[in-house]
Amino acid sequence: GNPVGIVGTTFSSEALADYIFAPGQEFCYGGSSVVGSIEEELAEDPSKDPFIPPAFFTRIAKPQHYGFAANPFVSKTNLVQQKMKGLSTMRVKRKWVPVSVYKFKSKKPVPREPPEGADKQIWPEDMKLVDALRELFAKRPIWLRKPLDEEVKDRGLAKMATITLMQKALQCVAYFWSDGAWRGSYVRLGYDPRDRSVAHEAMHLQVIDFRDRWFRQQRVYFEAVQKARSGIPMDDQGRMDVHFRLPPANRSQLYQFVDIHDEGIQEVLGGAIPGPECIESNGWFHKDLVAEVREMMVMKAEVMRRTKLYAQAITDEARYQAIEGDGTAQGSGGAEAKAEQARQAEQTRANVADMFQ
């Protein structure tokens, strides 16, 4: 047919119309908002918002779940309603694919295949992320999540690397190691780091749980909690660095030996040979070597914090002296700025003094 006109505004809904229907102005009892018919109302005054009631009302007190065939959300999540234990109403049960989790003392073979249904939850447009992870695990069979995220972002896939999608993609190429020398890491499917044949490679991919003594100070703990609750942006010291180029941001922080950027530590690790057996606490390394590396990390963390505090103390002192000698800093605003700078300088001096106690 011939075109009649241009449609400027359209309305669509994925729910029953009466749930989103907003009535017009109120009328007295027996009044009607529609004059004659909808056609007459539309023709009467185009500038007014038309009062178009839905085709029918459902007589349901509250919204219910409806499986519209055209709703893409339903097709993606495969929603199924069923009677849940302990509940009197029907609830939606989502079909989650469980993560393959492995423990150090488990006698079963490590997972060699993805969990059933893992490939079905990956959409074709997301296969690029799966392929990238498969390539990364081919080069290095064991990864902590943080360094793995860095590698994925370096490949230009930062927008795809959401928490949910990364978890789904990882299920297709790796399993999760929950404890022991590789705690919290993802391991390539079919790869067992306890196997003697891969001991030299697996030992350098072990995880160390570094617990910084700095966080034992009560003042440091409460300052960290206050910053977290106040929403103050983190400085360099508050960001987690997987290469140990910054002091730890958490009381307990995991690092892989291979990721630690320190010549002294890598020299100690490079001269190590696998022990006679793989044990849960130290893996293939001897316990004395792990203790030596841990002590080196303690010293380096202390040096990095002292360096940062000294630099901050010099900066704060210079700012305070500049404000002190500035004759233009007058009035309440200048006085407040001067007082605040003095407070910061004093706090930094106190922090530096604490380092020597």
C-alpha cells in the first residue's frame, strides 16, 4: 500500500499492558476519560495525551513471571519454574553450570573436560574470549585471576572480560584449585601440578599467601576500613599489584612466584630444584626456601612503604612551608587550608615515626 505518514513515537512492552498502564486524571463517580471513542478522542485535540486503556485486565493482584516467546531474556537463561523446598510459591530455578573445583588431597584424576553444559552457555560472539583464554593457558597452565585479567585486557578484550562472562569462559578451558600450594588459581584442564613430570614448571607457578605485618597495626586497619566506607579513590598504595611492585593492599594477598618482579627473589627461586615429593603447604619447594622468600617480601614491603612515606613527608612539609610563608593566604579560607596542610604534615610525620617503632 501507499505510505500514509511517519510514525514519530511507538510504545512497546514485554509485560502485560495493565501493569504499566498509567491512568489519566481522576473523575467523579461514573465519569469517563474517553469521549465517545478512542478515535474521537485522538481527533479532538492532538496535543493532549490520549487515554488508551489496555485491551484487557488480568485480575491478578501482583505481577507474575510470563514466558513471552519473543523475549530474548527467556531464551538466554532457560528459566524454569518449579516448586522450591521450603517455599509455598513457584520460583524460578536457574540452570547454573557448576565450576570444577579440585582439592590438593583429592585422589580422583584432575578434570580433563569442561563441566556438562559449559559450552552451551557461551554465545558465538563470546568465543573470542574463550579462544584467548585457551591460548593463554596453552602457554602457561596455571593462573591467578588478577594476572589473567591483566593479560586479557592487554589483548583488547577488556569490555568482554566481565565477571560473569569470564567465569563462563574459564569453565571451558580450566578448573579451579581450592587449596594447597596452588590455592585460588585456575589450572588448565588435564594438567596436574602434583605430577613429577611437570614439577619444574609447576613449582614456579605456585601461589604464596603473603600476610603483611603492616596490617597488624590497629591504626592501619581502621584507616583502611574508613577509606573503603567513605568511597575515597585509592592511591597507588591501595591498588592491588600482582607483581609486588607496590606494597600489598590487603591483609592477606596471593601472588604467584613467577609474577613477582624482584631480582633477588627470582634469583633464589631460579636456583631451586623440586623436592622429593609435593606437599600441600609448600608444593615442590622446600619449606626453608619458601620461608626465605617470604622474609624477603616482608623486607621489600617495608622498604616500599618507607620510601612512599618519606616522599609524602617531604611533599607535605614543602606545602606547609609554602603556605606558612605566603602572605596572601588570609581570611577564613586561607586559615582553613593552612590548618589542613599542617594536620596532613603532622600525620605523615607520625606515620614515619611509627615505622621505626
